[in-house]
Amino acid sequence: MSKVSAPEIGSYAGGATAIGASLTLTQVGILVGIVTALLTFALNAWYTGKKNAREQLLVDLELREREVRLARSSRWAINKPAPTVRRRANRKDRT
């Protein structure tokens, strides 16, 4: 890779100055607005992606917790004897 010489730097600086001098205040405002809109879009997309990843992690954890609770309750229900149901006597049975 070659070094950039002083005349090249001066040429680029002169070109940038010429472009900057030719822009009106309205055009500068438009360019600033466009750059701001693009940066806002990019940051919003990035933060939305992070938010979606966090929410997906929470959903996965909740599903895992439900599975564990269901497995525990199933094991408990299998090991526990079935409850006995006491029937209330109807009026006909009382007489």
C-alpha cells in the first residue's frame, strides 16, 4: 500500500471544500435530515432485534418452567393415591 502524498491530501481537501461551499443551507438541512433518519432507522432496528431476543429468551424460560412444573405434578400425581370422593346423600337417600 502506498503512502498518500501531500498534494493528494490537498486535492481531496480542496474537493471537499468545493462541494461544501456549493451547498446551500437548505441542502445541508436536507442532508442532515436524511443522515438522522438513516441513523434512527439503524438504531431502532438494532434495539428491536435485541428486544426480540430478550423476549424470546423469556418465552423459552417460561415454557421450560411449565414443563418442569408439569413433570413434577405428574410424578406427584402418580405416586400419590387417588383421593376418595365422598358423595353427599340426596334427600331421597335420607328418607
